[in-house]
Amino acid sequence: MHPGDMGLVLDAMALHRMDFDDAYQYVAAEKRDLTIVSFDRHFDGTPRGRRTPGEETPRKETSHPRVSSRGRARRTEGDAR
């Protein structure tokens, strides 16, 4: 994040009664439209909410191929041939 975003982190700390590291993650997720995946219940009281690691998270379409554990790109259903 940009140093100028620290004001947003402080705001999130006060508004959602979070500690610094939770607020930092929350603001980063807000700025990038990310899903928070955490066991931490502090995120439950926020508009963004959270998912737990056991829950399936929705995938966002990307133009980048997925990389296998062997480091090679592999095709997925939506890839053009």
C-alpha cells in the first residue's frame, strides 16, 4: 500500500475496532477488491466480511494461465486454444 493509505488504516481501526494488522489487511482488500480469507472473526462485523480457509472462494477471471506445482502453465476451462 501507499504510505498515504495509513489514514485509511487508522480509520478502519477506529470504525471496526480492529488492531493494526487486521485494519491493514482490510484496507488492502478494499483497495484491490479482494476476498479476505481468515479465521479471524474481527472481519465479520465489516461490510467486506470474510471467508474461512475451508470455504470455497469465488474465482475471478484472469488473462493469466494457471501455473502447476511443477512451474509450467496449464490450461483451464476458459483458456483459448
